[in-house]
Amino acid sequence: MKEEFFIKRINSKHIGDDGAFIDGKVYASDSFFEDIHFKREWFELDEISYKASLVNLSDLIVMNAKPKYALIDIGFPKSLSLHEIKLLASGFNKAAKEFGYEIIGGDTIKNEKIAISMTFIGESKRPVFRKAKLNEYVAFTGDLGSVDRDLKTLLRGGKIPKTSKFITPKLRDEFFYKASKYITSACDISDGLFKELERISNISNVGYEFLKKIPKNMGCSGEEYEILFTFPKRNLSIISNLAKLTKTKITVFAVTKRGKYKSICKENHF
């Protein structure tokens, strides 16, 4: 995979999680490009900038970091009107207000298409990484598969509801911040459940014993932005109670064991 090949060319002990934890702060960056991550006809302009923000916030949340600051680099076509640029800005501001962080700068350039890159700085007293332990439960939040279904509908020229997680991801920040002290490892499901399982496997040197069968359409659905996490079995009742308290569905579907795991899904990048 070209993405992983490139990352291995960069020598840094901080690469490998959803963000980099350094001296009490988590730094995370992600991109959202027209005709790669979205098509203009699928989104309103404020929905584009709002989703770009949520995609980045997801990386902070799964590391148990509270967002403090954001930098925005954005390229937009000369054809965009001032009203349309105002709509883009409103999506960024909406997310900042909802999640309590400040946009402190960035850069703007002229570009043929809308291209957004954001860098977030968050704070965490107890970061959660992707390193799992043996004999832990493996779980995910929410339901999986709807994003893949909705994306296929859009690619066929169909319509999807504005409530679709492809339009507006549902971040599980309330649940995760409360449950983080009982969780060993976590990552957001951006490239599909099976791919994220492979990442945790590679970092942790673990395999999985599946307690429930996960269909391929669920396991390979990318851009879900649900949370995959592992935790000691003794914490099951606590985590279940916190899930009920925050009205968050969780599915415990596997146990970590010795071995390796390889995803069966096609690559989402390059």
C-alpha cells in the first residue's frame, strides 16, 4: 500500500496513532478534497466544511483529547462567490462552536477544486493509543455499513437523506470521554472496521477470535467514523452502563488473542 510505504519513509516515534501525543497535547491533521472525498453535487458548501471539521475531530476524540485550536488550509476555485465562501466559513464556525475550540489561522489559495486540510491541537491528560493487550474484548460504537450503501447510491446518481452518516458523521465524544479510563486501545473507523482491526493487530501483535460474524459490507464500509476499541473483560459492565447513559450502541464482537490479522477489504487510498 502506497500510503503505508510513504509513512514508513518518515522516521518518527509519534506516527502510528490517530494523532501525535507530545507533552500533554495531541496534534492531528486530515484532508478533505473535492472529487476524492466528495463531489460538490452531494453536499451543500457548509456541509462540506462541517464534515471536514468532524473528520479531524474524530481523531482527537479517540485519543481522549479535547480540541483547543484548529488551523485551516483551504483552496477554492475563483468561480466561488463571496456568498459561497461565507457558507464554507459557516460550517467551520459551526463545528468550532459546538466542540469548543478556536480557529487560529491557516492559509488560503486559489485552486481548481475545493481542497481542505485541517490541523487540530487538543489536550489530554490520559491519551488512548492503538496498542491493545491480549484477552481483551473488542467492540465498536453505532451501526456499520450505511455509509458504504449511501456512497454507492450517490455514485449511481441517486439521492440519500441529509441524516446520512456520509453527510454528517456521528461522533461519539460523550461516550468516549466518559469511558476512556476503562479502555485500553482505540481508533476511529475511517477506512473500514477490518482495516482498523489490521492496524491494531500490527501495532499490538494480536489477532482476534470473533464472537460474532461481521458481514463484509459492514466490515469494509469506510468513513463510518464510529469508534473501534478494546478493553479488559472486567470493565464490560461499566462500559455497558456508560453506553446506556450516553445512549450509545456498542457491539462486542471479538476477543484479542495471539496472532495476526489481515483485512480482506480493498484499499481506500491511492
